[in-house]
Amino acid sequence: MNWQSLVDNRQRFFWVLQIAGWIGYALVNYIGSKVFEMRDIYIFVIVLNAYAGCLMTVPLRYMYRKAWNTAPWVLMLVVFTASYVTGTLWAVIQKFNLWEIYRHGYRPNEWFYYFQQGLDSVYIILCWSGLYFGIKYYQLLQSERQKALKATTMAHEAQLKMLRYQLNPHFLFNTLNAISTLILVKENKDANLMVSKLSDFLRYTLNTDPIKKVPLEQELHALMLYLEIERVRFDERLQVNVQISDEAKNALVPSLILQPIIENAIKYAIAHLSEGGVIDIKAQVFANELLLEVGDNGPGTELLNGQLVNSQGVGVANTKDRLKTLYENNYSFVLSHNTPSGLKVNLRVPFEKAVKK
């Protein structure tokens, strides 16, 4: 059993602290008895006093729990009153144990001697009460913190799912438009092939958890499914060069993180070139970071401080939002002009190696 599970189990945690605390009290008194050279029989007095204190403070727990939601002044009144009464009664028991065991049945002349010097016991019970409320407040704080963390995690996951699923309708809309165009020009064979490829790609996207990261090698497989769809439309006009290092293949990346970038390259670069174009996909690991690069040889676009000018698409914005949600500020997304023409996208994220099953 680890510490956190013990803290979460309040009933068990109370008894562990209760017993350990009173054992500690007995040990301190035992050490004190050695300093003052008390006889060995005093050990029994110490054990009985600690046992009595342990038993007498247990009812305080249930009393404090009942008074927990009362007004602060009422709670303080209950704590001080209960501590005083319990401490005084405990002092009487301690004196009785001392006189009966250590002093062999000694009896004081007056009964009020039992109540003398009882403030020390009251202070100890007050300390016990303070520790009880301190630990209880700590447990409540931890509980609220866990609830807040859980709520933040759920909101975080919901945002990631929304961003990931936002890609599907966007991509689907573009693909269905292309299929519709093929049908209008009576290229039914190509339209049927495109529908088949689309089915394979959508099956992959639906079977992939939008929250979990996937190995880059699996991400490339999904990209190839998507590019097969586009090749039906562009045929030999679409060329793809892939340069991925062996180490980078095992890097974890958000699922379909490159798909909207590739889609933009096809839509705004390849589609505008009558002779077709080339898309370059590169990945490598450097300084414990995964470096991804997607470039095309299209006509390019206007950039301002590394940002698209007058961009109305959702692909780039969606990708940035997903990276921001997953990595906070520990990533980079840079757009630049490719050489000799076109646009280049560079991504940098922390390197996380996939665990092979």
C-alpha cells in the first residue's frame, strides 16, 4: 500500500496516526524517565497513560465531525471545552496510575489533588485537536485539488477531441467535393476507387483514440492512406518524398497532426500546378526533440512574421491549437518560404519514444 492510498482512506489513516502518535508520546515519556532516573515500574505507568489518552481522544473525533459544519465560534467553543474536559479527566487518570502503581497505593489527603497540575494534559489534548483539524483541512485541500485537476484534465481531453474531430468534417467535405466532381465528369471508376480509399482512411481515424499519441510510423501509414485518395484525383501529378530516420519512426506524435498540413499543401500548391508538384516529408531526432518538416514546390503564399496572411482555412489554426493544448509552450510551429519555390512547415516537439508491445 502506498502513501497516497493510505491518505485517501481516511478511516485507516486516522488509526495509523492515532496509534503512532500515542506510541511516540509514550517513547518521549520513557526517554524522560531515563533522564530523571525513574524506577523501571514507571514504564507501566507510561503505557497505561498513553493507552488512556489514545482511548479518550477517539470520541473527540466523532464530536468534532458533528461540529464541523457549525459556525466557527461554535466549533472553537466545542474544541476548547472538549479539550479541557478530556485533558482534565486524563490528568486524573494519570495521577491515579502514578499513585496506585509507582507509589504503591498512595492516597492524597484531599480529592482536589487529583485535578492539580492538569493544564499540561489539557495542552496535549489541545495539540491533538489542532493536529486533527490540520490533517482534516489538508485532506480536504488535497481532495479539492484532485477534483480541480480531474476537471482540468477532462476539459483538456474534451478540447483535444474537439480539435481532432474537427478535422474529419473538414477533410470529408473536400474529399466528397472531389468525388462529386469525378462523378459529374463521368469518371465513375476513379470516383468508386476514391470512395473505397476514403472508407479505409475514415476507418483508421475512427479507430484511433484522439487523446493518445501514436508512433510516427503509424502516423505515416495514415498519411499514405490519405495520399492514396488524393492520387486517384491527381494521378502522376502528385509526388511524395519521405525521409524519416529510424529513431524518428518510433517517436510519439498526436494522431493526424500532419494530415491538415499535407492537405493544405495539396489544396493550395499541387492543385495549382498543371504539371503537378512534389511534397517532401522529413523527420529526425535532434537534442531530444523531434523535428518534422513538410515542404512543397507550389507557388507559395504571403507570409508575415512566419504567419499566413489572410488565411481562412482551419488546418493550420487547428494544428497550432492541438500543439498548444498538448505541449503548452514546449513546441514550435514555423512557416517559411521553400527553396526554390513553395511553402515549408517546420514542427518541433519533445521526443517521446513509443513503447513497443
